[in-house]
Amino acid sequence: MQNHATGDGIDARALVAAGARLAAGVQIGPFAVVEADTALGAGTQVRAHAVIKRFSTLGESNTVHEGAILGGEPQDIGFSGAESRLEIGDRNRIREGVTIHRAAAPDGVTIVGSDCFLMAYAHIAHECHVGDRVIMANNVALAGHVHVGDQAFLSGGVVVHQFCHVGRLAMLGGNAKIVQDCLPFVITDGVPARPRGLNVVGLRRAGVKASQIRTLREGYRLLVRGSLAREAALEGMAKLQDPLVDEMIAFVRASRRGIGRARGSGED
């Protein structure tokens, strides 16, 4: 490891390996570390004391805040030191103390998409796949092999069990314990977490029309609140002939950890 900085954007106190590939406009702050076999896209900032570990690739215009560690070895007792990767897209905000691990399997990959906001001390484990425009608030923890769909919102302190899937435009309530798959377009909350109603605010912000929200609400009621068996509920949902309802049907059919049913009179 050495400081081979030649441009004004790299602080003289940073440690940047000769094998690191830095595109135009990359900025490296004091005491940051960028190891060999890494690639940083144009305009990316790595602030003070952040660490970019080997086998990590970051796209353009990312901001990595103080003390974040990206590409660390996975916390997997079966990990044997094999080469694996972390791939991060563009324009992500990665706040203080965030940790994202590379994959555990040889040639495996942990993926974070673009335009995500990962708040302080969030953790993304090995083989996770986080989509685009995902927001993870402070202290969210994803175990290995978790998939998070585009535009999902994970509130502070959420803990997600390994192999769980979180659907697109889902919202997870603060400190929720996630042990099953979380439906797209739905608020999931509690310990253990269960569906609580449609993520109406998120849907509106995403530009979903009121008429579609009404149809999606009917599909949700058939699936989660009704007394129909699962297959009968899915058949009833299909009759609504709506693309968002169809997306929910496909998510349920692909689920391996199951979907919870709502409980209590206060739920939508």
C-alpha cells in the first residue's frame, strides 16, 4: 500500500494502492484507504477514514462518508478466502460507519444498485442484492442472501433474516424483525413482522395513480385480510387484471420463506 496520488482530489494522507483504478474526478479524503483490485468511477468521493477493500467496484458519483468500510470479508464461517466481489452502482450516498461485505462463495457477488441512501451504521452482508433507489435508515442489518427490491424503505433498526426477499416499494417499520418475505407495495412491521397495509405514501410518491392504488388495495385484502386459501386468493387477484397486482402475485408464487397474514383490528 502506498500513496500514489497525483491529482488535487487525493489527500496526501490517504493510502491508495498502485493497483487501484481511479476515474477522473475521484476524491479521496485524509486517512482513507483504497486497496488494490478496486475501481472507483468518475466523481466518486471517499471521505476521511473510509476503507474500500479489494475486489470492490463503485460506479460514478458515489459519496462514501467517514468510517464506512466497503468490500470487507464476509462474516460466514464457511468462507475460505476465495476471490469474490462487491459491485456498487452510481450516485449512492453511503453514510458514516456503513459496512458492506463481498460475497462468500467463489466468484460470488454482493450487489448494491444506484441512487440508494444507506444511512449511518447500516450493514449489508454477503450475497445480498439491493436494488435501485433503496433507503436504509440507521442501524438496519441485512443478513446474507437478502434481496431488496427497488424503492424499498427500511426504517431504523430493521433486522432481516438471511434469504428473505423485500418487495419493490415495500416499507418496513422501525425495529421490525423480518423472518419472512415482505410483500411489494406493503407496509410490514412488528416483532415478528406482519403486513400492516398498503404503502400508500410510497406509492403516491412513485407516481402510482389513485385508481391503481384502489385496485392494489383490493388485491391486498384478498391475499392478506381475507379468509380464502392462498391459491384461491391468488386466483381472485388475477381477475383484477392489474400489472401491480400481477407483480404481487408473482412475488408470492416465487416466495420461499412465506408471507405472513395480518392480525389485529387496527390493520388496513
